Amino acid sequence: MSFRPEVSMAERKRQLVARELTEAALQLLAVKGFDAVTIDEIVAVAGVSRRTFFRYFASKEDVVVQFLADMGTGMCAELATRPAEESPSVALRHTVWVSVAACGDHIERVLPVVQLILRTPALLARFLELRAQWCDDLTAELARRLGLDPGAELYPQMAAGMALTAFDAVLRRWSDSDGTEDLAGLVDRAFAVIAPALDAVDPSGHASRQR
């Protein structure tokens, strides 16, 4: 029998402060816009000091992007739990859907933040940095899952990249539609395009040599 480790009081406090800072930033941004909001205003609304702010976040951009930053961790964790017999396309579709579904479940809160990130160059640049780390993490997990050497085989990195490209396309289309597009339908359409390439791998874990 396995037991989940208890979350320490210090970790709970850290999570609470980070959440309060994020909520304060989002409240201000909704009213004033990204460029007009200062760190001093964020800490004032959150009721913490500048020193505390910089203990949790390196910049104003980070406090906003943190709203989506946990998506990568969630995707990698989901991929690790998918049944071994699933094809790569099915496993990766479920992996992407976990994060996309979270957006749809909290549309009133998430949509304005997604739109802000995609439309603000400084935030988009920071988000793309995080996305690059997601790709590395998914590459490593895919390699482990398929018994491949990520340093020798192209497949894990390319498959991770395709899955995240699908994620990007779905998120942008949903954002552009102001949340009216059906997320499940968008994910299905995106993976219908990339599934044949994702599944071009034989059971032994070696990419097929189709021409």
C-alpha cells in the first residue's frame, strides 16, 4: 500500500501566497491592462511586501504566466499514467485534453488570461519559454514510455512537438472565438491531423521507415 506524502504547512503557505499574488495581478490586469499595472500595485492588493513578491516570482510576467504554468506538469503526469498498450496518438490526445479541459471548466476565469497572454508580447515570450520546458519533459516521458534513447532517436522530440503544436492551435482558436468553440471538438480535429504521424512507430519502439 502506498501513501501520499502530506503537504507541509510551509508548502501550503507558499501555495497560498502564490495564489493570492496571482489573483491580485489578474484583478488589476482586468481593469488596467498589463502595461499599466505595477508590482507595487500587485503587492498592495495582495497584502504582501515587494520582498515577498520576489521570493515567489522573478517578474510581473511570471506572476501572470504562472496561471498556466502548471499545465506542463499536468500533461507530463498524465502521459506517465496512460496505459502502456495505448498508441502514442491516443496517449498524447488524453495528455493534451487534461490541460485543455481545465480551461473549459473555468472559462470565465481562464479565457481572459489566455487572451492576455497570447496578445501581450512580453507574456507570450515568457509562455513560450515554459512551453519549451514542457516539450523537453514530454520528450523524456515519451522516450521512457517507448524505450527509446531521446539522444539518438528523433521520434520522442518530434512527437512531443506535434502534440504541443496541437495544444497551441486549439488554445488560439478557442481564444479567438471568445470561448465559443467546442474544446473537445477542436482537440479531436487537431489530433485527426497529426495521429497518422504520431502512430508511425512499431511496437518495439523503433520508428517505421515509411517513405
